[in-house]
Amino acid sequence: MSDAKPALLCLNTGSSSVKFSFYAVQNDQPQLVFGGQIEGLLGRPNFKAGDPQGVVLAQRQWDVPMRRSDAVEIILAFIRQQALGYHLQAVGHRVVLGGVEYPQAVVVDDHVLQVLDRYSPIVPSHQPAEVEAMRLLRTQYPSLLQVACFDSAFHRTKPELADLYALPLSYRDMGIRRWGFHGLSYDYISGQLPALDPRLAKGHTVVMHLGSGASLCGLINGKSAYTSMGFSPLDGLMMGTRTGSLDPMIPLYLIGQQQMSVEAVEKLIIKESGLLGVSGFSNDMRDLASSDEPSAKLAIDLFVYMLARETGAAMGAIQGLDGIVFTAGIGEHSPMVRERTCAALAWAGVEMDLASNKAHSDSPRCISTPHSRVSVWVIPTNEEMVIARDTWMLARTI
């Protein structure tokens, strides 16, 4: 075992999937060896793993639903078989909300799990599954170091005004504040900017994380000063199945006047709205972009409108705009959304290079013209690398 190379496992446990990445540590830097996921846990689970070059290392499907605990065990068994010559030193977990208690990654213990349990009702689609995975490993592998890495932590640099709701301050003390999310992604992008565009790294930048969940973050000197998500990951931008910003009277009206149950309203605003709700048939931007249905066009129009509107709010909060960064699934892979968003922000000095925007690349690239007052970038995100980095920073000291 003394000759074994140190390694880390990163887990992203969701309600119906478990994603994993296995990193070797070389010269104090995590390097991806392989990764994969088991998805569709509630239906017909599918396991697939591959290396960074795209070589498929394993693939299997089951015909019956699978418990998350079984999925984690299958992943660990695969790692034991595949990662000969490595010593697993720690597991890093993506955790959505750490609250005021955890402004940075933390080693998991019983107290940490109790704190995270208290925040689970705020993010019921994410946090309970993440905490369950940590408890499972803590029970079955008690000597294995675990680290919780928080999506909310990056936003703890926001000024007080960007945290507050216009409620009595006693509610803030109860934990009702604008936490912000997707912080692991924003952390990664912020870390890339100094090498790519030093002016943006020190300036006022809006980063747009556009995936099935979507938000944006206003950076000043690489630190979060504003974000579109608030108390929960429902706020802000229109998303795949989530409403984004919604007048709080609407749920009250649906419950009080339309006799909808709390559970039905919760399902409506979390799972039945957004791109899916407006289009009536899909939460996938690719499906909508290729459709001739008027409702598909309307869904895209509303998505871009809300994105441009929220960017204006971010500009006001951070007092300027030097650059825009598109990232995550839609942000990285939809030239149409990028083009339409930049066109909606032309008034702010955004001038896109259409050819650069349409060119396919997996590398970071600038897609604005040389004369654009606002630089526009596409930068692929890597949340797992941030988890691996922060996990190793703690593991190496223990």
C-alpha cells in the first residue's frame, strides 16, 4: 500500500443519479483518471464510465429501480476493480447548501451532517440525497475521510444588501436569506479568468451558468457580489423545469383560491414549469431549437428575455460590465442562445463575433469582436475539479 498513488473520489449525488470522478494526485495536483454516472435510478438505471479520452470503460443497464445506496456500492466496486495501484484517501461530495456555518469546504462528521439536515428542506431535490450518501459511507467505511464542498460557499463574499430580503431581520436570523448556488462552477470560472483575460479577472463580470438549472453571478475582482438565485435554487432565471422568479402571491393564490395542495404547487414550480411548462413538451433546449411549434419559440424567447433582464439587474448590483462568460450545458453548447442573449444586450456594449460563436470548440474562447466594449467568453466549467482541489487541500493536512 505504501507504493500506491494517492487518489480522490468526487461524488455528485442527486435524486435519480449518482455522478462520480476519480482523481489521482500528482505533484500535489488532482488529475482526472476516469469518471461516470449511474442515472435513471427511479426507472431503468444505466451505468457508464469512461476515461478523459472518451474510451468507455464499463457500461450496464438494469430493468428495475435502484436505491442510491446500491448505486454508490456499485461505483465503489468498480473503482476497486479499475483503480489498482491507487489508495483512496478521501471522498469529496458536492453539497448544495452549507449556510452561514460553512463558508468553505469542511471535513464531514456527525455535527456537520446534523447542520446539513437542517438545510435540506430548502433544497429537497438535492440535499437529502447528498447527505444520505455521506451517511452511507460514514457507516460502511468509517475510516474514510469525507469532505463536503458547498455550492453556496462561493457567494459568502456578497455584501449584506445582496443577502437580504425585505422581511423583518428576525427572519434573516432564521436562515431566510439569498444564499446563491452553482458556486462550485463560479469558483472554477473565476479561477480560469486570470490566465484567459486578466482585465476580466480584476473587473466586473457576469458569469451565466446555463444548464437544466440556470443562474448567473456578478463578479467583482473574481469574487461573488451578486447572484440570481436566492433562498433556494428556484429563484432567478427560467430553467428546464423550474419557474425562476415568481410572484409569491401565485403559490398562495393557487393554494387558497384554486384549492391546489402544497405538494401539487411544489411539483408545479419545481418539475412542471420552465422550458417544459411553457413549451408543453420538453425541458431540453436542443428539442426546442429544432421544433417548429410556436410554444417552443415562446419558451426560448422567454428564456432569453429573463436572462437579459437578470443581467441588467446584475449590472446594477456590481456597477458595470466588463465581460460575460457563458458556461454549463446550454451556455457551452447553444450558439443560438448565446447569439440571442448578446443581441439583447447590445445596448450595453456587447458585440458578438458570429463566426467565433458558431465555431465548435471544447476549449475556452473569446467570441466577441475586437471592438466590443464588453468581452464575451465561452468557458467550459469543471465543478468536479473544484471538489477535488478542495478535498485534497483538507486531506493533505490530516
